[in-house]
Amino acid sequence: MTREDTALEPIRTRIDAIDEELQKLLNERASLALDVGKIKQATPGDEVPVFYRPEREAQILTRLKERNAGPLSDNDMAHLFREIISCCLNLEQPLTIAYLGPSGTYTEAAAIKQFGHFASMRSLTAIDEVFREVESDNAHYGVVPVENSTEGMVNHTLDCFIGCSPDLRICAEVELAIHHAFLLNVHHEGEIREIVSHSQSLAQCRRWLDANYPGVSRRDCASNSEAAREAAADPAIAAVAGATAAERHGLRVAAANIEDQAYNKTRFLVVGKQYVGHSGRDKTSLLVSTRNEPGALFRVLGPFHKHEISLTRIETRPARSGDWSYVFFIDFHGHQGDESVGKVLEEIGEVALEVRTLGSYPQAVI
């Protein structure tokens, strides 16, 4: 044995022992998850048992990060346990997750971040299709984009909430750091005829594109993955997309991290049909419709100030009545089960035409 092997042998022996202990503990955890599933299945009642508990998962991941002592980072530790939770949940109930596709998009990455690699992912071509898939029980949950830190709200998602079934609820939120790359065909030579990407991605990289490719035509398409597919088929087309799309379509990353804002993030929502309990760090989303009259929004917002509840987002969309009235989407800190939130909802109901709670859900942990 070399001197190096002699020094490494006790360390490797210890690693092997730890791996064996980890394996035993993981199987023990999985056995307990199966016990949980059996208890839920055996519980009498007409309601379908709920296996995915986002509030419980948020509490587990939050505690993991709080007690983590390194050298693994808090987020690395949380991501490892996300996969453990995903595997154990799959033993209780295999989940089908609908998401805005195609495969290789940021929405797929957000779905995997929230549910792990053990859930079955189903790609759909439009946001409203994701809503319908969950409404019809063809998928347990759906993941859709709702807000980008650079470009603002995704109006199509908000409009889907206006028209969807009252049975649908927001069950969780996912935040994903967005890093765009400039992708080229591996056979590219000469000039670029066209730059293709989703309209949001083109907007998020506007300054970089203006500085590096002024005058080159830009065209928006259905998704970044579609842009990558086009670039793979035509060497004169460049795509703006993520590294995952580059890998899946065999493209070369000519430039990485070309987004204008270094902290560019997109927020996604998980839609399902269940009530989500308190996690200890929650958000609530409301849909409020008002009369078309002066001071309507002021009267809606007054109860939040009165009860000292912090708002995180207000968006306005035209109502479908055609009379120039509006619907307000309001996000705020707190859970609908909180006493103060209950008072706010009651007081808003006295001044609004309609108040619909879209859901209370844990704030993103990782």
C-alpha cells in the first residue's frame, strides 16, 4: 500500500460504515412512510385521503436548514432531503404532476424542485391545460408560472384563476433562480440570422442581446425548449434558454448567465384541490372583484392596514363582465385560518362584490 492508501483506509472504512447506517435509516424512514399511508387509507370517512402535505414538508425542510452545521450548505441539505421525501411519498401514493411544457422548460425544473424526481411529470402545451388536467383529476397537482422578478406577472395564469373551478386551490409556491444562456448549434458557422426564445426570456436578456447582437432579428416562441429545438435544427438560429435545454438538444453554450438582472427569479404556483394547513410561515392569495366606482380598491385594502397584515403583491385584471370592472389578485403574509386574516376577509366581504380565497400555502423554503 502506498502512503496515501494507508492514510485513506480508515477514512474509507468509516465512510462504508456510515453508508451502511444511512441505508438502514432510509429504509426505516420508508417503512414509517408506508405505515402513514396505511393509516390514512384505513381512516373512515368520505373524503379521499391526502398524502402530499406541503405544510409538513416545509416544516421538515425549515428545521433541516436551521440545525444544519455543514460542511454541506443549507440548500444542498434541503435538496437531498427533498429527494428522500419524494421517494417516501411515492411509496404512499405515486403522484402525477402536470406542468407547462415542453420538457426542458423552467416550469419542469420548478416541478422537480417541489416534488422531486420520483413524481411522474406530465408536460402540457398551455397553462389553461394544466388547470383543466387538475380539475378533471387526470393529474394530482399542476405547476404554472405566475411571476418573474424582472418582467412581472404572468397574466395568463391570473386569468385562469378567474375562470377555474372553485375546487382548485393554491397548495404551494416554488421560487426558481433563472439563468439564461445563449445557445448555438454545434455546427454553427458565420452569422446568426435569428434569435429565438420565449417572450419573457427575450425581455429578461434585452440589454445583453442589444450589446452583443444589435440588429439581429428576435422572435418569440411558445417556450425556451421549443427555441432550443429550432436552434438544433437550423445552425443559423440562436436560442436563449437554460443549460438543461442545451443538454437535451445538443447545443453549445456560447455565453452563460446573460440575464440582465443577476437575481432574476420566477415564482411558480402548485395548484391542487386540498386545503393546506398552517406551516408557521404562510402566504394567502385572494381574488377580489369590486364595483366600478371611486375608492373601491381603497376600501378593499383598508382592513389589511387595520389588522397589520403585510401585502406582498397586488395585481389587476379586467373582469369578464365587459363593464370595465376589475378583479384584484392580492397576496399577503398569513394563513386563512389565522384570527386576524379571518377578520380581514370578513371586512373585505362587506365592501366587495366577491371575495374568493385561492389558497393559503407555505412560503418557498428552498
